Amino acid sequence: MKQQHCLRQMREKQKGVIVAVTAKGELGRRIRDMGLVAGAEITVVGRAPLKDPVALRLKDFTLTLRNNEADYITVETEGD
């Protein structure tokens, strides 16, 4: 069963598909410019020791996002 939640809640090595980016203005544009758009497949590859930022694998590159940015991204994952 598929579940939707914000990207911050994903676990390490968990895969998902972006459903929506709700950030507006400059932040929304910057997130989308990084390739984080609806339909993109992502994998959480790691987190910093204090859980912020989160490292994501998207296509053939890795990027990092702060948790406050990840809160604007809704993802769909397979349920446990």
C-alpha cells in the first residue's frame, strides 16, 4: 500500500516519488530548479548526525536539503 508524507519523514535508503512541491516564491523555484518536481524518483542516502540536512539521490546525482526545505515536498512511498 502506498503512503504519502513529507520528505523529512523518509528513512535512510527509502525510495519514493515526489507528489507535490508546495513551497512558493524563491524557495519553490530553487527546489524545482534542483530537479525536485512531481514524478521524480528519489532515494534518501543519508542524514547528518543531527538529522539535518538530508542527502537525496535523484537521477544520477546526490543533493542535500535542509529539513525545513524538505517539509515542502510531499512524497509517495511503499508502505511497510
